[in-house]
Amino acid sequence: MGRMWVAAIGDETLYEVDLPSCCRRTAWGVEDSFDCPVCGAEWQAPLPFEPEECAFVERSGEGERKGAA
């Protein structure tokens, strides 16, 4: 499916294959963000997902996880 892109305005998220054709041509080979020279849309790569820590898990001094219950 290709990379995902997030619109700079409106937070629309699309796979590269679902971008408008003018944006898709510009997105090819770009790593983090681009402005489409045809329609002016601004796209950026999504931020990396980092899950939140679970409240029921505690860390020991060595980075090991133990259940709190």
C-alpha cells in the first residue's frame, strides 16, 4: 500500500496510493514532508506511534516489567 501521509491542515491521513495524482507524483521519493507544486497541498509523514504505559505495570530497576497486581 505504500507510505502514509498526513495533511498539514485538517489531519486527513491517506496511503500514498490514495493521494490525488498530482500529490502522488511529488510524494514519490520524499521522506518526511512535501508541498504539491500543482494543487498546493501540504503533506507530512505521520509521527511515530508510542503506546502509553499501562497503569498496572511497574518497572523494576533493570527495565524489567512486572505486573502490579
